[in-house]
Amino acid sequence: MALLSLENMSVAYDQHYILKDFNLSVEKGSLISLLGPSGCGKTTTLRLIAGFIEAKEGKFALNGKDYTRVPVSKRNFGFVFQSYALFPHLSIYDNIAFGLRLRKVSGAELDRRVRNIMDIVSLSGFEKRFPKELSGGQRQRVAIARALVIEPELLLFDEPLSNLDANLRVNMRVEIRRIQQELGITTVYVSHDQEECFSISDQVAIMNKGVIEQLGAPSTIFKYPKTDFVARFIGFTNFIGFDSRFESSEEIALRVKDYMFAVSKHPSKGEQLGKKGAIRPDDVVMGLLEEWEEGANRLTGRIKVSTFLGRSYQYVVETELGDFTVNKEMELPYQNGQEVRLLFPSEKLVLVE
């Protein structure tokens, strides 16, 4: 059952639409991430849900109730900001208790809830410290605790890890997922970091120019992007434009010039539309000419650029159908100018619109 739904919502600044007829639903107890480049509308969507901005059109419903015109002060939502937004003059205990005091919670009940949430976010013992005495990760935990202690109906994150270093980001995203699952709280999470979103989300919505290009489980989007934009955004760098396609029960046959390719059909891939093939550099198989004969899903090329990546080498291979990027683990690298053959496995090649 959807706890939250946005129906045909539009947001505009000075007649310039950021969101137009936007639709989204979020299941109760799930974590959904809004992912996309700067300016795609993800933060606008989050601020719309929070009540910081109003829509020109459309309806926002929460748990079956119309929240479209409910002011932010009446929405029992927890919001975790990118900048933490802690009060520097208040102790950690008082920072976390701030929202409860605004709601007139006091005494034993306030103390119980503050100490309970501090235990959940692993901050017990830090009650008397001040924000300046904590690390970035600890401050982020305080911000999360302050958002959770009010027992919100919805938890909202606005790029909460962007100010942390790489190792701390990894640790914090694990903590965010642990806390969200432990409490079972419905969460909307905004980020431009795909690894961050894919690692913690039940569903990911990839946005482009105010539109959700694809919504689904992280593993499905990672393997089977539906559009050219989504494919490029999540790391597909090799594309082939086909002239024609023919479908059978098990595969889709495609032709470009004198080359034939096949794309396997699989329930996980869903319906594959369009006539553009996409494949990741790690999924292209490369070998010497004598290792494979010519055939379907194969191209002959020449090494144009070679780059050492540590565990593998990355090659740019020049072919009759354009340049392709290929990653290959090997002890002795191929040399620039060397002829090779590329194999595009039918189960790894996907069609995008």
C-alpha cells in the first residue's frame, strides 16, 4: 500500500516549470531514493513533500489524507539537512530534544525518547557534548536522531552525506539503512551519488529535467536501464545504433551495416524498446583475432588507447561501428595498434530508448 503519493504535481519558478505533471508513490516502510544530476528536480520534489514550497497544480496525499495545502508546521515529518543544521550553543541532548519541546513533550517522556533514540544511533554517552566537539559523522547522527525523536510519519534526507569524506560516507550510509530498517520508517532520500542510492534503497527513481525516466529496484536499473539517459548516467559507455530489428520468442535480432547482433529476452529485462544497444565496459569480452572467428555479436577492431586502472586495463578500441571502451584484467597488456576482436554477450547487451 502506498503511504505517499504525488499526483500530477507541477512546480514552477517565474513560469519556468521544474516539475510538470509529476507522479510518484512510495510504499509504507520503504526507502526510495531520488537520483539524478544537478537541476533534475530531485531536491524540488523533496522540498515539495516537506512543505517548504507549494505546487501550482496537483495533489499530495499521505496515508489517504490530502496534504497538498497542509503547512510545513503541521506535517509531522523528519528532515535531515545537508548541512546538519545543529544549534551550536545547545548540547547534543538538547539538540535532539528540541523538536519534542516544541511539541510540549516534557519530563520523563522526553527523557525516555531522547535516550532511546541516542541509543539507536549509537550516541549514548554524548549527551553533554556540543556539536563542535563531534566528528562529521557524529554530527550527522545527531541530525538523524533529532529528525527521528519526534516519531515522524515520514523521514526526508537531502544529500546528507555530501559533506563527509569517502570512508565516512560508506559507514554512514550503512548506518542510515540500519536505522531505517530497524524502525521501519518510510523514507525519501535525495542524492546525486548513484552508489550511495543503490546501496541503501528499496527503489530508485532516476530523474531528468523534472521527469522520472526509470523507477525500480536498484539491481534492475543497474543491469537493465530503459533509456539512453539512464544508461549513460549509471555507467554504460558503449552504444550501438541499429538499423533494423526482428523479434523471435527468445531473442531480438538486430542489424547495422553488414553486422548482426542478438539481444536475449529475459523477464528481468522487461520490455526492451528502441534500436540502440548499450553495454558496460566490464561486460564486453575482448581477445586476439586467432581466439575467435567472426560472427554475430562480434566486431574486429584496433587498440587506440590503453590505460592502467590497477586491477585491470581499460582500452579504447576503434572499430567500423565507432570506438568502444573495454575493461580487461590481464598481466601483459595489449599494445596500441594491435588488432583484437570484441564480443558483445547477448545477455549483457540491452536495448534502450
